[in-house]
Amino acid sequence: MKAMQERKDILQVRDIHKDFSGLKVLTGVDFEVKENEKHAIIGPNGAGKTTLFNIISGKYKPSSGSIIFKGEDISGRSPHALTRMKICRSFQMTNVFKELNVFENVRAGVRCDHGLRYNFLKRPGSIPEVNEKTEEILALVGLADAGETPARELSYGQQRALEIAVTLSTEPELILLDEPTAGMTREETIEAIKMIDKVTANRTLVIIEHDMDVVFSLADTISVLHNGSILVSGRPEEIREDQRVKDAYLGEEAG
Amino acid sequence: MINQRSFAQFLGWGIFVLIVGVVLPLGVRQYQVALLTEIIIFALFAVSYNLLLGYAGLLSFGHAMFFGVGAYTVAIVLNHISGLSFFGAVMISVMVTTVAGFAVGSLLLRHKGVPFALLTLAFNALFYAIATKWHSITGGDDGLSIRLPDINLGFAHLKTGDITVFYYITLLIIGSVILFCWYFTRTAMGQTVLLVRENEERMKFVGYNTNVSRLILFVFTGFLAGLAGSFYTLHYQFTSISAISIDMSTIVVLMVIIGGTGSFIGPILGACVYIYLQDFLSDITDRWPFIMGLIFIFMILYVPRGLSGLIDSFGERLRGRWHLRSSVEMEE
Ligand SMILES: Nc1ncnc2c1ncn2[C@@H]1O[C@H](COP(=O)(O)OP(=O)(O)OP(=O)(O)O)[C@@H](O)[C@H]1O
Ligand SMILES: [Mg+2]
């Protein structure tokens, strides 16, 4: 516990506001994520969880407020720049290269780091390290045997695994997973979470997740997003006992 | 998605085409050799256009602006710089086209779809206007003629004015560039172009600056079109306003659509068919544009995947029948 308290903040979200042409979705979001922490964000449907990810990952610019990554203000930077700073996110709705096979899907992100982005002379597979890294990631998420399969032909569970594999392909230090288990059965969810726990070892994870059991077992810290701001942020046992959370969210869930 | 033929298959085709290319002029009349030269030049123009349309999914109605800049620059530098060599003129020309591609591309960078198409059209109109109005440099409606310099390689002196010699120069240079274009589609950049078209958003989130990749591709295709344009002028020893006209942009769109955007080889077929058809029809009737128009309408309506699509599905059917027969045999 003591060691955890001494860890540095890798991400600080400071007073983030976001409105979409008048619709105030986020009204001052504040929280921080420590290095190597597993941080869950929970909140009712439409609370603005995905919007928050969209802002941290550079898809949207915040209306106001700032995002600090390793002490540097990164608010408003473009997704590719943030990816190269080792922040990478997954999507709630699978968002991969459907017409390409699984291997190519993952290699796209891997080769990015090896000078194979806009190279006119080298072929994408020309660096053995890139192929090895790709195989490694596929093995991690359990898609080692599906390399040749076109993404669109994967089962739903495999597509979700590929979504994570693509996210990991850029070797992120800060991983943002948006409901990676959305649409899965209980059993699939448990398997998926085991896998996520394994692949995010020694990295920082921020995860949006609806399944409370999963959240309480996986996360070191939980932040509750409610009515556009963070209601409370704390260790699982604190969140479980928090009256405001019970009223606002867990109560709803139970009822 | 682009049909990715296997390397061996393509190499086979490449060698076949090369041998045909080398042997072909031996048995035919000079006029036919000149026609072949034109086909090679337009094949590059069409291939470059298909990198935009077929690979990147960018519909341009202004590709002739680069063809035209290439064509005019060669003529202008040959007229103004005395003693400039053949390759010197080509080099300057492609450099100027590359700069033009970069300038136009930077302004188009953020646009896709309909705005992109309209902007390319507008830019082409602008380039055309400059070419017509800047009479002192471009010759306006009269065009520009050139005196074609010979190529002195030290050990050999090539008379570029000879139709067959020029054909072989074109085959060697433009042919190799077309081959490189094919290789390009297999390179990291070529694949990046395909992936950006497939899912641009995800490409951004795995670290690609998709605006930059679009710009690089745009400049590259402009460079290729400029090279084709400069050979167009060298071939005719003349350049006219048609080289930079919207008509010329339409021609390349038609070539690529006739040939098929779904494969690398399609636009090359399209260039062959277009030029032979035009040559053949204009010989027999003055109403050839009308007949060409009808043929294109027919093609677009009934053969939307173009000739290469037609060949592919024909091949598939043949193979399918063969599979069918062999599986029947197995059952027996
Ligand atoms: N691009 C946008 N334009 C307009 N409104 C948006 C946009 N993105 C999100 N919203 C709105 O913001 C609110 C929060 O959406 P968001 O997707 O962030 O919620 P969420 O917490 O991720 O919900 P869920 O649990 O259903 O995924 C919703 O009312 C949504 O309609
Ligand atoms: Mg969401």
C-alpha cells in the first residue's frame, strides 16, 4: 500500500469541460492516474465516459481544462501524436481494419514505430522484429492461430480481442480501454478480463467497465463519473462503502 | 479492396510484357510504334491516377494539371535553356511538377470526397487558365514546339528523333517507373495508403498522420503524372493546351474506369484500349467521340469493375469450372 502511495501520477485530468453545441456532457472532470495503476471508470449510460476517453486520446478537443501526461500538458494534441507519446485507446464499438487479416491489423501499429510508416522502399514485413512483435501480441490476446483470418470473419469475441491487440500494437504505456467486454457473456467477460490483466502488467490501464464484479476485482482505483463530473475516486473498498455512490449508481444497478 | 496478385504471378506477367514490349516494334510500321509509345506514356498517367482513385479512394478531376505542368515545363526549359540535355529537361520537369503537387496538395490536405473532387477540378481550371493566358511563356493556344535533343551516353549516341529509338527509351524509363509503382503498392507506404482508406480513424490512433500520408501520396502521383506529361511533349515534340485541359483529366478518369480501379493492371489495360479505340475509330469516322462516349456509358453501366474485373471474373469462372470438374472426379 505504501509503495502505491509513492507512485507518480502518469495522467492528470484537470477540470475538463466538454459541450456539444450546447449539450453539456462534461462539467469539470478531475482525477489522476498513477503509474502502473489499474484505474476503472464507471458511470451510468450516457455519463460521458467515452467522451472523456475521446478527449484524453485526442479525438476531441476539450471545451476547457487540461490533460497532463507525465507532467506535460497534452490537451488538444492529435491522436497520432499522442499515440507516439505512448497513449493508446480502444473503442467501445470494434474499430479495426475489417478487410485486412488479423496479422496485418496488428502489424500496422507495430511497424509504425520501426520507421515503416511512410517508407517507399521497404515492405511492411521487411523487419523481422516487426513480425515477431506482431506474433507476440497476437499470442497474448489469444489470436495466434487466427493471423490469416480476415477481421470481418472473426467471431464477436475474437473481434474484441483484436480490438485490444490493435490497441497494444503501438506498445502504449498508458492504455485506455473502452468497455472491452461490451456484449460478452459472463464467462467471456471473465476470460477477457484475465487476459487484460495479463497484457497490461507493468503498464498503466484506464478501463471503462460496466460489470461491477469485474471492476472491483481488477481495479486498484475506481472513479465514478456522474452528472458530468467525478463523484468520487478511490480504492475499491472505499467506493463500495461510499454512500453517494450507493445512492447515485450502485443503487440504480441493484434496483 | 485491391486484388493483391502474388509476386510470382506478377513477375511472370512483367517479364512477358517486357519481352512483348521489346519484340513488338520489330514487326510493325513506324506509325504503330508511335502508337505503342503513346500507350506506355498514358499507361503511367493512368497508373498514377489509379494510385489516387483505386488505392487511396480519392476522386480527382484535375489530374491533368500535373500531366500538363510536366508537359509544359519540358517544352519551356528546352526552348529557353540552350544545350539542355534530354534527361536534364525531364529532371527539371518532374521537379517542377513535384513542387506544384506539394503546393496544391498542401491546400487540399484536409479535404476528401466531393470537396476534394471539386477542388481538384478548380485547380485544374486555374492551371489551364494560366497556360492559355500566359502567352509569352506557354504560347497560349498555339502551344509550344521543341527541338528534341539527342541523348549522348558517351559510348552511344541515341537519335531520339527516331520513332523506334524513342520507343525503346520510353519503354525503359516509363516501363521501369510503372514497375516501381507496382512495387510501391507493396511497400510500407503503399500499404499505409490502403489502410488509411480502409479505416482512417483507426490509423490515426495507431500513430499515423493521415494528412501527411495523403499529401505524400498526392505529391507522388503528381510527380508520376508530370513524368508522363514530359514524355508526352518529348514524343510529339510539341505541347498544346490540351495537355493541361479538363479534357485530359477526363481521359485519364475514363482510362482507369474502363480498365478497372480494382487492380494494378487495370489502368494499363484501360490506356491500351482507349488509345487503340480512339485511333481506330478516328480513322473510320469523324463522329468517333460520339461512339467512344457510347462505349464508355456502356462500360460504366454494365462492366463497373472494368476490363480487369471482367478478366478476373472470367478467370474465376474458368477455375471454378475446373474445380467443379476435379471435385466431381474425386467423388467418382
Ligand atoms: N460527437 C458528439 N456529438 C454530440 N453529442 C455527443 C457526441 N458524443 C457524445 N455525445 C453525447 O454525450 C453524452 C455522453 O456520451 P458518451 O458516449 O460519452 O457516454 P458514455 O458514458 O460512454 O455512455 P455508454 O455507457 O452508453 O457508452 C451522450 O448524451 C451523447 O449523446
Ligand atoms: Mg461509452
